[in-house]
Amino acid sequence: MENKITFTGLNNIYAGRKLYTNIGYYVTDNGEIKRGNKNYKELLIKCQLTDDKSGKDFSEFWDVLTKSNKNYSVRCLMNTTTDTLNFKVKRCEAPENVTNSNFTLNGIEILPNERSVLPLFTYLAKLTKKLAAIPGNSQEKTELFKIANKSIQEEAEKFIENM
């Protein structure tokens, strides 16, 4: 799934996914440990961020990193990041609406576990929403961006609820 068009400061957009199921343990909302099928979705979103007349995605990304730089992972990102964004989401869905997602950005694991990193997750949510709205996307590609967005939202909400 590749889309080599510019859409508000985004170039060379790539989206891919890997789906699989494993049997394992999970914890329900009421704290019970159960065993069952765990469905995994590994998503990869790559794009080149630019500043152009219709968007300032590259500058906005660096502004967000600067705002979030109290977080160690973000400081590591700032030392390794170029204009290419490589965002991975590993989402696990278990019975009883149990979900968990992990995120990697440009090879660095990022977690919504500190207040200082929330601006970065807000940016990633905005980016995945923007990518999902690109005209001409296939239905599969749009769904991939929506799942990534949903994963970001759920994990950020879990952190905020537990602050």
C-alpha cells in the first residue's frame, strides 16, 4: 500500500500491516486473569514530513518534540530523527474488549506514561486522522490509519484516567 502524493506536508506515504493470533493470558477490566485468543495487529506507517504551502508538518513535528523533551524517549528521538517518520503500532485485542497497544517512533519505543509526552501523542493522533482522510486511499489503508488513531487514543486515555 503505497501513496506517493503530497497531502499537506506529507510525501511518500506507506502503510503496511501484519495480522496474527496467539493464545495467552490477559487481565479483564475487573482484574480477572483469563486465557484466550489474543489478536495482534502490527501496523507500520512511514512518510516524509515536509513544510510546503499547504502544511507545515515537519516544523510542527519538531515543535512537538521540543515541547515533549522532558521525556527521555523524546530526547532520544530528537537525536535520531530526520524528516522521515517511521511509526509502528503493535495492538493486541483480547476477549471482553481488552486492548493494549505499544508504539515505536523512528526506532524508539514511546509510551504515554508521562504528562510531558502527551503533546507527541496528540500530534500522532492528528497525523493518523489526517492520513485517514486522504482522498483516494484504499479502504484497507484508511482502516489501518483509523486503527492506529484508535490505539493512540485508548492508550492516552488510560494514562490520563490513572493520573
